[in-house]
Amino acid sequence: MAPNYHISFFSVKNFKGFDFFEMNELGQFNLISGDNNVGKTSLLESLLLDNDLIQTLHNLNSIYWIKHNLSSEESRKRNYLDYFINNKSGNKSIHYSFAPGIEFRIDKGDVRLQSSEVVEKFHTKYSSLNKIGEIAMLFVNNKLQDVSPIEYLTESHLISGTILPNNIGFTSRMVKSYSFLINQDFTNKSKLIESLKLFIPDIQDIWMLENQFGENTIEIQQHNSNQLLPLTSFGDGALKMFRLILRIMTTSNQRLMIDEIDAGVFYLKMKEYIKVILLTAKQYNVQLFFTTHSKEFIDNYYLAISDLGVSVQSLSRFIRLEKQQSGRVVARNYSYQQFSNAIELGNEVRY
């Protein structure tokens, strides 16, 4: 049986704008809202932290170079880890936990200034490296778990990030994922086609072709037509649905973070769009964390999970982030019943 990376508790300290943040009683589907600049995107990025040091570094480097439109090599040269560390205290450590009583800590520093235990572990693991810069160290409950050069990353790991930023459209990485994991899988391909019918009602098939520049593209074939049209010609909604369903299918038993899930989706299609996403995630056992500040999307999320019944309602949470006067951000977690009561009473739940 594949490992399950779903979480019901999460805390993080010293990460971007969070001095300390905690949320618990999480569900499989977690819609996150809150005021502008409260930390919704930072929360999604913090969920890239992993109990494996190398995977954490790959995840953080990946989202850094995507957000800043850099190559992976350029982002490593810019010391991407500094971007995520909150330096208010001068402490170059990130603390996080997926279960009470088990704390992970990532420290950053010059290997020459570390304890003999760190130095020995580093030189044993990376004896072949000639040039040594800053390293990252993972501690679990203050016990050294692993060490790694911050720049020691390979391209293969960078494809497997589990966050979908809002500002990314059609990319070569998306085509690669489709090619490797879906194109020859008839069952998954059929499900992807069915999902796209919300935005392309007469879709018949999906083709991956090479264009005149030698690049692979995704083309759509419609019923009663021999002409193939690029996926990008069907609008933002179709492209977003393709990306989301593709990523859900390739993230089984893991958690997937989606920033501004409503962006590019026409409000009249939102309820069915949400249903397709939740049911697909349920089928592939993917835990979702997704953000919005749209009242229309929140209302349609409520309508969608109400239609889908108890099996989905019991898995659903609505989480509102609030910044207190002290500057600390807190999470207000609503079960489906609490969320339903608030909506029915007409309460403002976004902020």
C-alpha cells in the first residue's frame, strides 16, 4: 500500500510572514480564505515542507524558480532558502510539525561552523563534492536527521512539486506530465476528457503533437470535426481544469496546494467545476488545500458540497485566516455544519 501523506494537524514557525502558525482538525478538502496579504499563499508554500530534507529543498526551490520565472540553476545561485526564512528574529531556522509532539527543524549555515556530528555526517554523505557552500540540516525533536548542500538538486525532483501557483498557464512541464503519466493510460485519459466536458462540451479526444518548432503541444479533437485545436484556444477555464485534474491524477495519496482556485473560471460553471475537482480528488485520495477570496466561489463551494452529500461534507473544511492586532495569523476552522450555519445566516466568512 502506498504511503498516505494527508495531515490533520500542521504548525510552522519562522516561515516567511509567519512567526508562528498552527491549524488542526483538517479535512481532505480545505478551502482557505482571508483578507489580502494575510498569508494564504505563504500557507500553501509552507505545506511544501516535508519530513524528508531533500524533498523539502526540491519543493521550495521549485516554487521559487516558478514564481520568479528563473531556471532551476539560477534559483539555486540566488540561495532560494533565504526567501522562505523569516529573519525577524535573526534565527536561520524553520520549525514545523505534522503531529503534536514531533517537531522538524531546518537549520541553514556554513558547514565549517557546525558541530562535529554535522560535519562528520556531511563529509560521509558528500565526500565527492569539491566546492561546499552553505548547507541545510534537518533535525527531528532536536536530533540530527539529515544534511544536504543547499545547491545539491537535480532536475528530476523539480517536476514533482505539489503546489499549483495561480500565475502559471500552459507550460512544457504540464505537457511532460501528460506525456509520461496520462497519454498512454486509457482509463485516466478518459476521465480527463470527461472532466473537460464542462468547458469543452463536444470534446472527443486529446492529442499530443509536435509543432513546427519541435515542441510538444496538447490538441483537442471535437465530435464531427477532423480539425485539431490547441487546448489554449478554449480559454482559461479549460486550461485550468486540465492542469488541476492532471495534477490530481498524478498526486495520489499526497497533498496538493492550489492558489486562487477560482481564477479564470466563469461563475456560472463554478459549482460543477468544484464538484469535478472534489470527486476526482476523493477518487485518487488527494488532500486539497486551496485558496480564494471570492464570495461567489465560497457560495458555490457550499452549494457543491451540499449537493454531494455526507461522504464529501464530512471531509470538507472551510478555514479563515485572521491577522490579530499582535500581527499573529490564526486559523478559524469550520466544519461543514458550522460553515452551513454561517452561510445560511448570511454571515461574512471571507475575512
